[in-house]
Amino acid sequence: MVLDGQLYKWFKANEHLATRVWSAQTTFTLPNGDILGPDAALILRDRWDILPSHKREKFPMVAPNFIIEEDVLVDPIMHPPIVRIYKADSDISSVTWKELKNSQTIDSRSSWI
């Protein structure tokens, strides 16, 4: 994944700003209760450091500051298929999303958060 590599390079040059780069094996519990498992994620250090330790475990209870989704997976069982594209606003600790119901119109630019 090329974008993951670029994110990791940015992180290594700016370790004082961010905690680490999470891979696709990590999932996050968003403030609205949804579970998000992006291809890559980054959380800024000042945001991570204020979380109590129990919110840092198994499924960190925080919306990442930046995520990468390099592919869009549409569940073929859902009718109509829905894709949610998440956007986290770290200034007000909120997560919003837009739902796209016609997955054929989603291009790679739509997957950037």
C-alpha cells in the first residue's frame, strides 16, 4: 500500500506530533458507537495522551485524526448497498459521515478522509 508508506514516512519525520501509525489490523470505536477499521490511521499525540488507559485498549475509543481507505468494500447483501465515508473533526471530537447508495459512482478520491 503506497499511501500507508507515505503516511509512515510523515510520521517518522514528525514523531513528536503523533503517537503512531495504525494498520488495517486495528479497529476504533467511534463516538457514535460505530466500529471503524481503516487501512491506516493516525492520531495526534495531544489527543491520544489525554485518553484514559481503558479507552486505549483493544478497540481504542477515539476517532483518528487521519485515516486512509485505499479500497471501498461494499456489502453485497445490503439492499441497496451503502458505503459510509467518515470524517472526524478532532476540534470538536465529532465524527460525521456521508452515505453513498450507488457504489458504482464512488471513485478513489471519495475514499480520502
